[in-house]
Amino acid sequence: MKSLEVQNNQLFDRDATRFLEKDEFRNTVSELMQNGSRMIALTPVDKSDPQKIIAVLADSNSSNIHIAGGNFSDGKLEFESWANEFPQTNYFECELSENYGYAPVNHPWLRPVRKQNVILRDKPYHFFKLEGEEVHEVAVGPIHAGVIEPGHFRFQCHGELVYNLEINLGYQHRGVEKLFLRANPNQRIILSESIAGDTTIGHTFAHCNAIESLSQTQLSLRAEVIRTIAAEIERIAMHLSGLGGAANDIGFALPASSYGRLRTLAINSLAAICGSRFGRGLFLYGGVRFDLNDEIKNTVTDNLKIIQNDVHQINEYLFSSVGALSRFEETGIVKKDLAQSVGLVGLAARSSGLEEDVRNQFPYGAYRYNPISMITLSTGDVFARARLRALEIDETLRFIFDQIETLPQGEIKSEVGNVAANAGVVSIVEGWRGEIVHIVFTDGNGNLLNYKIKDPSFNNWYGLSLALRETAISDFPLCNKSFDLSYAGHDL
Amino acid sequence: MNDAIKIRILQGDPIIHDVKNASLPKLFRGLPSIEDKACFSGCNKCQEVCPTNAIKLNPVSINLGLCVFCPLCEETCPEKIIHFTNNYHLAVDSKEKLIVIKQTKTVSPEIASEKIRKYFGKSLKLRQISAGGCNGCELELNALSNVNFDMGRYGIEFVASPRHADGVVITGPITQRMTKATEICYEAVPNPKIIILFGACAISGGIFQNSKEIQRKFLEENKIDLFIPGCPPHPLTFINGLLDWLKNV
């Protein structure tokens, strides 16, 4: 085998990766993608030795993760770009190029990922520009009209229609990956809670899974189930927020404020479990900090019962409104083929008909024993992305009620071992947006050597860009909300 | 129409009427209290576990501006000296008041100047700047406008343009790449104007305090009017901070 094959959260030897000669490396990765694998990371194993890189690919059909290594020790950091044949690698190559100076030859559109005012291929980078009569440009951000994170958007328009939307991010860059390498274990958990504050549990879940795999820590079933319950409550809260946002963006006040009220119930349930409305403080290495006693179980169940009852009626009201449907349907379409070729993940991918759900395909935690159904829709428009949220809330509620009823007995914390030396692990989690990846390598003393994070937003920002093509610019807020992507998670 | 009425009836009366005395979940971590007891000699466990260096010893004090309200110090202290109470009244108007010591039972901001109260006491429009915030603080600020907290009833609102604003609310540690935008935005706000820092990152850099990617010069050069501690702060902490400061109610 030219590439290393591992499972989600499987500890492997750092030396098990074979670093192939450049051309062989390129062909190996191409072959893997040809066979249906999707790129989830392109990074050096050791940040101080950037001449040896790995491409990590996930195969959703076989649940295997492939790691192919490339050796660029001859000093020339160049390789023939994959992006013309496999557009999904486009952004990963841009990232590698920006961080480590690699030059992907014949890359179709090398752009900055997190930096501004950069020089690419010896020229200052300029935004893509459309020229011609009656063509105009709209620039928005970094500070937007609402209370949201910063990012810069350049629209090339002809009248009302958007021809191209270029998204320039990086304003939120806080150096999270670097801080991980210096942080002590207590700080690492707080850091992972702050990668994307709306996906606190998703990212902390991925981080804890990674460290627990590296330290061969076995969790109690009870702790695993409490973790998944919290993760699913986070999903409900943010899906409600997304539905409320979509209703708000079409000026439909009653459902918007109703979803807002239900979201409060969902995040207050998290506060009942652990004291924080976003689930901060719940996770620790080896389990969870707070148990689900009967009183908390009742509070959570009562809150979720209200959500279950009310959300049905509100959904029916929203999705039977002709006005709402005319705004949602056939707006911001990303077709299945396109979604697949650019490598969308999570909610956006499933709305376009792709079967991508880490909980089913790379099960972790309690999802290994208690499956949850994957739901897909096919139209890939704002309607699908909104409707899918509504359907997923239903399924998630069913799942949580099941889990609470059959909560296993046992301890909630296990003894944590020492982090293995010279090891690596790939940890994938399905956050509410989609696939979260944390890849960790350790050095000879068990200290972290490299910490690579991929938020689902990294894949999906380009999807938003594509959804806007040939769409009226006035529909941008609605399309944006239907993806609801993270700036902080992308920028790190 | 009937459906709309049905949905409206479902809403019930979700608003928190008494924002000063609302009850929060038992486990909510608000103002820490430090018991008047001596530490074990030489014990510095709380300081060691604190992820953001918020704790000082001899005597024990906690800096609310650095604290991310994780339960580590509380669960580590062998003498149970530190305990997080349910009190969500945390806003203060000076850096000194952020330090909680043994004698601290409550914290509150000094009442704003006559001028500020005359200008903003009945109507305060704020422009939010997210400068590296993880979206936790932003979500809580957005929650202020929902039907539960409904901050608009006090005449306090977020506006789209800094030109329409009376001040800025900053979240996040201020990244290198947001320094320029933060300055431009603040400059665009007409005088008199206020600055509110929302959350540990904005007040002190929080968990990102040692990152090379942040640049906090703006905060040193300008007067800060209100500090809202938390990670993220509870919406009620923000409302009460402003109401106490403006003596609005």
C-alpha cells in the first residue's frame, strides 16, 4: 500500500506514513480521489519540517481514512495541481501554498485564504474583476450591517444578477493552531471551545476524541451518551437559529421570533446540564464533568417536548406560506454534481443530495452503538437547506428522547492515560454544519507536534460563492443565512 | 390568519419581565465568591489550573476580565475557597473593579456622568464590532433582541451603521487583521461616544492573550466605558450593566 489506511480516531505510528517521491505522491492522491475519496487535509506532519507533507482523504463508502505522504526534500516545493481535475482540492492547495510556500503548478485560481494584501506568483493579488458595459462591483465588509463576524465580499454584478462572488476571509485569524502547540491540557479544552463559539460542543468533541485516542483512554458508555446528547442539543439550537434567520431575512416576523424563543429553550437546556448556554465546561478528557441527574433530565425533556410540539406547527406555518416558498425555492442552487466536485460537506452537501454524514459513515462516540438516520434532499436550494434543518430537528429530537430514556448507568469520568509519543490520530465529528476534522501528531515526548483543524466552513464557503452565481444580489442575505457558515472556524 | 393566531398563542408570554432578579440554572457560573479562609500553606493549585492566569494568590483574587468562567479553580481548590455563585450582575466601569477579592459580595458600575445620561439615558444605539470573536459573544448579543430578553424595550438597540450609533460594543481579542477596520468604525461614530467591551477576549485577550496574531493598541489608546465579563457573558449581564450604568430604571 502506498498510503496508510486508518479509521476515525485510530491511533497510528507517526512513522507509519511512507513519504513518496513527488510524482508518485501526486498519482497516489489522484487515484484515491478517482476512487471516491474526499480530501480533508493537506498539511506537513511537523510544522518545522514543511518539506514532508501528507494528504488526508476520507472515503465515505468504506469508512476508511487514507494518509498519503509526499517528500519534497529536494528543496523545490512544487507539484502539479490536482484542482483542474478535482476542484475539491482547490482551497486546500491555496492553504498549503499560503502557509508553507508551496507552488501548485497550473492551479486554476490561486487565492489568499486567510491573508490580505498578499503577493502570489510575484504579483500582488487582486480580486477577480468582471469588465464590460453596465457591469458593476459591490464590496461589503469586513464589518457587516448585523451583529456578525467579519469577512469581505466582492460581488461582480450585471444589473441585479451576481456573476461572481469572491469571499475574502482571515479577519478572525487568532492563531488557534499555533496556540494549541503551546497550551497546557486545561487551556487546550478552552481553546477548542473557542474555535467556533456556535460549535463549541462539536469542536470540543473532536478535540477530546483525538486526545483520548492518543492516550488510549476508554470512556464509559454513560459519558459517551451524555456527550452525544449535548452535541445533538447544539444541533437543534443552531438549526432553530438558522430557520429563524431565514424567516427573518424574508421579513417573516412571526416564525422568526418563534424560532428564536425555541432556540432559547434549547440552549437553556445546555445551561441546565453544564451551566453554560453553549455547553462550555461540559467536556473533559476521559468523559464529562456534569452528570445527567433526574432533575436535569426532566428539565431537558420538558424543554425539548415544548420544542417538539411548537416547532411542528411553526414549520407548517412557514413552509406552507406561498410568500416564503417563492423566496426559498430555486434560490441559490448548488446541484449535486457541482456540490460533489467542489467537496461540500454536512448540511449543505445533504441539501444537494450528497450522502455525507460523519455520524453514519465514520461513527464515533455513542453513534457507534446508537445510529441516527441520515436525511438528504435533492434540490440544493435555500428551500432544501431550510427544510433539511426542520427534518433534522425532528430526527434529532427522537434520538435525544431515546438516549435520555435508555441512559446507561456508570461513571462519567475515566482515568486518562499518557499521550502516546511519536503518534498521530485523525478525529472527525459531525458538527451541526458538517464535518469537523482535527488531526494531531505528537513528538518523542508526547507533546503536540502539529495540530490541524478543518471546520466544515472551510469546504462550504466556496459553495456559497457558487450558489450566488446567476442569483439576484438581493437574495445574498438569504443564501448566506441558508449556509450559515463560520468565519472564526475558517480563519482559526 | 387563524394559523398566525395559533402561532402567536404558542408564543405565550416568553419575555423576562424582571431582568434584575431572573433565576438562572443552578449550575450557571456567575460572580465568583472567595471565602474568608486561609489557603493551605504553599498551595497554588487554583492558579496552576487557571487557563487564562486570572487568579492571584496571597491574598486570593480573581480577575473577571481574564476569567472564562470554567469550573477548574472551583473544583480544584482543596479548601473550597472559590465558589461560582449564580449572580449574573458582573458589569463594571473600571479595570480595578474587575478584581474580585474576599470582601467582594457584589460588583456594579459607577453611575455614568450627567452628560452621558442626558444623551443616552433614554435611547442608546450601538454598533457592534466583532474583532476576532468566536461567534459565542455575537450569538449572545443577537439574543438580546429576541423575544425573551427584548432589550429594545429599554431603548437600547444595535444599528447597522456606525454613523447612526452612540458607541461601539467590541467582541474578540482584536486580531491584527481587524485593527484598521476597528479604528475606522470607531472614528465614524459621532461624539460623544462610548466603548463597551463584551467578553473575556475583548477585555483581556482571554484564552488568546498570548497570541501573536492580536493587536490591542486601540484599547490602550481609548477610554473604555463599560466592561462586561463572561465567556460569553449572559445577555442579562449586558442589559443590567447598561441599566445600572445609565440608571435607566
